[in-house]
Amino acid sequence: MQNSESELAHLLENLPVPAYACDPCGLITHFNQHAVRLWGRVPSLNNPADRFCGSPRIFALDGSPIAHDQCCMALVLKTGTECTGTEIILQRENGQHVAALAHVKPMHDKTGKLMGAVGILVDISAQNEVSQSLRNEILKCRSLEQKFFEYTEREQSRLTHHLHEDLGQQLTGIALLVRVLGRQLSAESHTQVDRVIELAQLVSESIATARNLAKGSYPLELDHGGLIMALEDLAHRTSSLFKISCKIRHDDFFQYEQSSAIHLYRIAQELIDNAVKRAYARNIMVECKAYNGVMSLAVTNDGVSFKILSAMSKGVDFDLMHARARLFGAHLEIRECAIGGSVICWLDNEASQQQEV
């Protein structure tokens, strides 16, 4: 027995991490100097005042206190079952808190009788600080992403207003003047009537181009009729401009946060643009669905598959779309098909609401 205890003491002392041992009653029988440094004190051996752990106080990650007779060591001695990787907070006598991972393994004799347990505590304070620092940096990046998108949308909205209101009105005024001039010259049988008619046609085409540019820059329907109307207009313009089939289907139960509408529109717009210009799709379907309370926006096309496009160095850049989705708690799922492919934006309404807070 004495040899076993001596071997245990020698083993613990040579471990490079904080370690200690307790008897079946939870009394501390051995500990190494690493444990003393972690606890910030030297506990008394075989003393009921220092049962189960040498730290004065133990807390869970949420800050709630853990009674010593409910800590990992105590539970292992009660159940005889190993405890691995439980994250806890230890408080030293000076009030300092240390994050640690607790690993506790029961010890049995040859007959299976519980002889005690060995606890190993791994100080993870430094890792937690690094993790927190990394989380802070991620939050900063997300904040910058959001500001970038907000600035971009403001500028595009301003450009749309300029194209639609200022330039559009000016071109409309010019068109009216040209028509009046055309009628006057026609009445006089002037030789330049055909040139004026041609000029009127060019102005009309310029007005149509300005309107298309305005709609492509910022969807005015989004503010007046909502996401579905804006997507229907996008699908109609795509079909007309590229002479393909672009349709939209939607459930009446499809719901979304208003703040996410512009991002959903931009994701669909980018996927449609890629399907037409890179995948050479002839048929595109945009679907807004609600299934068991889960909302999704999917864009499917029958063009060249994502895998082939990637091999041709023409792969779709999903980074911007992923960034947009993150802003309102959504995520993208990319589905490969033999012909074409589908990208689904899954909406998490609860996460979306939390993003707004």
C-alpha cells in the first residue's frame, strides 16, 4: 500500500500539469507544485476542510457557483465514472479567476474496489484570452462588413435616384422636344425628318437604358412592393434582356425580416447573373419557400455545373454572398447537379432578429 502511494506521489510530482489525488472520501492525499500554483494556495492533506479540490471556490462557465461536493472529483467518487474535459472556473485566495479543464479518473484495486481518483487540471486561461481576442476581431470584421454593405446600398440608392429622377426626366424632356420638332419638320416636308425620327428613337432607347440601369443599381420595387415584387421584376427583366426563362415561385407563408430584404435580393441577383453570364443557363427558377417554419430562398439553373465552372477558373465567388447571409443570421447551401446547380439561402428568423438587436 505504501509503495502504491509512493508511486502515485512520484507520478503526480513528475507530471507537467496540475494534478492531485483524493481518497474515496474526497480527502486530498497528494498534489504537485503545478496544482499549488494553479490553486494559489497549499491545501492540507487528509483534511476535511479541503475535500475534492484545493481551490477555495469553483464556478461554472455561466458564473454560477459549484459546491465542492458537486465538482468533477466528487461526482467521479460517487459514480466511479471518468470525467473528461469539463471546463470550470477556479477562484484563488486572492480573488483571481482561472479557467481550467478538469479531467478526473477513478482508481480501483484488483478487486474493482474504488480506491480514490486522480484529477488533472489544465490551465486554459491563455487559450481563452486568445479565443476572446479572436472573437472580438471577428465581431469587428462583421461590423465592417455591415458598414460596407450599408454604404454600398446607400450609394447605389443615390445613383438610382439620379438615373431615375434626374437623368430620366431630362431624357424624357428631350424626347418630347424631338417629337415636337419632328412633327413641325414633317408638316413642312423637311428633308431631315427621317434623321429627327431616328434621333427620337435613340432618345427613347436611352430612356429605357437609364431605367434598366436604375433598376439594376437599386430595386425601387423593394421599397414600394417588397421582396417578392422586386424579384418578379428582376426575373421579368432577365427573361426579356437575355431571351431565356427566368421565373419566380413563392409560398404565401414565406416571411423575412425587412432589414434582410436587400441582402436576399442581392444574393438572388448575383446568382441569376452568374447563371446567365457564366453557366449559360436557359432556365432559371427562383423559389421562396416556407417549410415547417423554416424559410428559404433558392436559385436553380440548368447551365454549366459549379464544379465544371471551377475547373475552368470561372467558378462562382460565394464569399460576398456568404458575408451577406451572415449579416442576418442566414447560411448558404450549395447543391451540385449533373447539369446546373442550386444555391439555397436558409433563413434563421430567430438569428435574424438577434442580429437587429
